[in-house]
Amino acid sequence: MLVAEQAGSTIGLLSYSIRPDLYHAAPTALIEELVVSASIRSQGVGSALFQAAEDYLREAGCVEISVSVMPDNLRAIKFYRLHGLTDEVVYLEKHLEI
């Protein structure tokens, strides 16, 4: 997990996991959460967190970064596309009743 702080307060975080991937024959990374405080969005904090994660993951030998985004979250989709992510797969899910 990466954390962004300002004046001793947490203003953003990016969590990820690294996993082996048989398809790529190398590790891949999944961004699980990227959150920035609403009051400071669009000031580069998310971009700094993403770039730091990308640099670290490249050093860790990852060959791909992926993230899932709800289809109506146009702001997040635009953010990730600006950082080089593209539409690659269709992610399907089924909600289970418990």
C-alpha cells in the first residue's frame, strides 16, 4: 500500500496486490483501491500515487497493471486512460446470496 500525506494527515492511498500469472509467465499487479480526499482531488495526488506504484511494480518485475472500475465511473475511467491503461477484458461477476 502507498500512502500520501500532507501536514501529517493522510490525503490518499493506493493499495495493490502482486500475483503470479500463468498467461503472462510473469507477475501482474491489481490496483485494489485508489482513494484521494475529495477536497484535494485534481491536484495530482492520485497521479503521484499511480506513478509511484507503477515504478515500484516495474521494479518488482510485474509485466501488467490492471484495475476494475464501475462502468458509470467516468472520472476514474478517464484517470486510468490518461495513465496508459486500456480496455482489455470484460470483467463478469455474479452476486451470491448468503
